[in-house]
Amino acid sequence: MSVLDRIARWFGYDKRAATTTDRAGWFVDWAGGGGTSVSGIAVNNDKALTLAVAYACIRNIAEDIATLPLHVYTRDGTARVVQSEHPVTRLLAVSPNPDMTAMSFRTALTGHVLGWGNAYAEIQRNIAGEPVALWPIKPDRVRPFRDSASKAVMYEVSLDDGKRIQLNSRAVLHLAGLGFDGVVGYNVIRYARESIGLGLATEQFGNRFFGNGLHPGVIIKYPHALGEKQRINMRRSLKENHQGLQNAYDGLILEEGGDVVKLAIAPEEAQFLETRKFSVSEICRWFRMPPHKVADLEKASYSNIEEENIWYVINTLTPWMVRW
């Protein structure tokens, strides 16, 4: 390395700054992708994280990958030698930029690729061309494409002020999941929209079912017609004194000969817990996640947990480790 190169390396941060980084908002505004499911629930990357099993799958894989060592190697015959002084080693193993640790950076990017199918980081270089920082870019702001003339892969990035810039592949670290064009991965949340929508719809049903407290199948019969004011007072009394968990199973006092007839719970309502169990297994399939890793221990036992953990490392983590 020449003297000029060494000087350039020392002063690289000031000479060539990153162009895409929104340093105030890396970890927000994850909305994008998805759509409305048949269940009527709008599903996007942000909404999907409110479903516990989807959040758990993404968090577990992202954090497990981020805790593994990631080094730079060179070949020495058939052996690999760790290059601890290589500039990229510091970025991957210690800190990719002045504001992030390696753990938070790799967790964020792995979380991006698990949801969007793609993760991007701008490679900031000094004037000598050496990488000095990695800055995450939100996947919903990036559009990969091939240049019509050179056929090289390019990245169009939308900035905070609405402007768009283009970066070549040398300036972008691109981590892609399953995809059939060799460049862009599929948006997993978009493809799993119906499965996630069912889980969210079932969760909303349960919340409303228990939040209402007074089951809609309850009928109050009177031997004579009630006046408008009497009906309004009865509805107000039921809501104030018997609706909600805090008033569940409280005694009901009726006047003027009123009688309560409680209808049986409809079968589809009684089955919503089974539907929620099925939803957990369904989401686990999308992420190739053993159910016990998201605290579903219904089929777990002392004899199969160890095998399931080995399966998780080989079949779930290894493909992402290879991509990294």
C-alpha cells in the first residue's frame, strides 16, 4: 500500500460520504408489500410483525444468524486463514458504521431479507476504494434492475426528499432470498398474505369475542313490547354493567318479567382456538421453523427436541449462513 493510499484510508470518511442513508429512521417505516387477504385483513410487512408467530420466526432466525462469527478468509493451499486485519473484518465482526454494532446490523439485514426477500446496505468507500462503512437501506426504497446497455445489475434508491439515485452493484451489499431471476428474492410476506391474514383475523375475532363479554347469542325475552326509552335503557344497562372481562359472569337483574335465553356457541366460534394452533404451524412452514422454537411445545418431547435443534441448524440457519 502506497503512502497516498494510506493517507486516503485514514481520511476516507470525510472524502466520500454515503449517499442513501436515512440516519434518523433506519428502524422505522417498514410498511410495504402485501395487500388485503381474503379474510379482509390488510397485510404488509409492518402488519405481519404484529402476529406473534411471524415476529418470533423472524426474530429467532435473525438473532441466531447475527450471533455467529463472520470472518474474512484467504486461501492458503487447501486451508483457510482468518484475516483479522482486513478492513471488512472490522465492518462485519465489530461495527459496520459509527452508529451500529455488528450484531444490530446483521440482525436488521437478516430481518429484512426474511420479510421482504431482500436486504440492502450501501458500501461506503474511501478515495482508495476500500470499504469503510456499511449503511442499511430499507428494502421498500430499492428497485434492482439491469442496465439496458451494459446488462449490469443496478439499484435505484428513493431518498427521503423524494429524489432517486442509481448505484452500481459495487456500491451495494445485496442479500437475497429465494428468487428465480438470480437477482431479486421473493417478498415472503406478500406470498404468505393469506396465511398471515388468517392468523390476524383469528386473533381479532378472539379479542372481540372476549372483549365483548356479553355473548351475542344471549336473548332477553319480555312478555310484552318495550317502548323505545325502555329498550335504550336496557341496552345501556347491559353495556355498562355486563360487557367486558371485568364484568364477565356477573349477575343479570331483569325487570318487568324479562327472561334470558342463552344460545349455544356456534361451532365456528368454538373452533377458533384450533384455528389459531393451525395458524402457528402454517406460518412456521413459510420460514422453515420448528414449532418448538416459537414456544409451540404441543408435539415436543425430550426425545425429539435435540433432533429438532439439529434440523433447525442444518435446514433453517445454514442456507442463510451460506448467503451471508
